[in-house]
Amino acid sequence: MLQNVPMYSYIPAKDLARAREFYEGKLGFKPKEVRDNGTVYEFAQGTGCFLYVTPNAGTSQASQAFWQVENIEKEVADLKTRGVTLEKYDMPGVDKNGILTAGGAKAAWFKDSEGNIMAVIQSL
């Protein structure tokens, strides 16, 4: 069954070098494997993603991936010090830092260098 095995995310990039600069330079990711067609990053608990080249990067209006965090305020502050701009959505429950509190969680969103929407989420 698929639910019994790990699941990984694909992150599209129009410009792989620019995207790697964002993820490695701004977010501090370390590549696990670099291939001709993309880069693999590994995260906690055996999760990971594959950053790959495609002309379709940045076309989705939904989040491509999210990181489950323990303290969203701390993560948002860290992202800002790294030069990441958070998205500010006009919806009820969003504070001045762009953090939404609703449905038993807090969430904040940012776009990567390719226009993909990413999120950090904290369960309450």
C-alpha cells in the first residue's frame, strides 16, 4: 500500500542554478545528490524532495510543499533574516507577520525563486 511507504515532493524549476541558489544559499539546504536533471534534498524522518527542471515551474496557485515546524514564529523570523519574503494573504486570521491561525494550525507561505508557493505549518 502506498500509505505504508515514504512520499517525496517534486519541486519544479525553470532555472536550476537559480533555484539551487535559493534553496542552498537562502534556506541553507545541503544537497544529498546532484544529477544532470536536478538535485535531491533530504529532510528529517526520511523525507525529501527532488528539484528538477521544467518550463512549468511557478504555474501552480497552490502550495507545492510544506515543512511541519514546532515554532512557526521562530521559523518565519529565520526566513526573513535569510531574505525570504513571506506572502501576505488577505484573509481572516492572518497576523502582521503573514501567519494564519485557523483550523487547529498556524501557516505561513513564501515563494521560491521560481514562483512556487511553499509553506511552513505548525499544528496547535
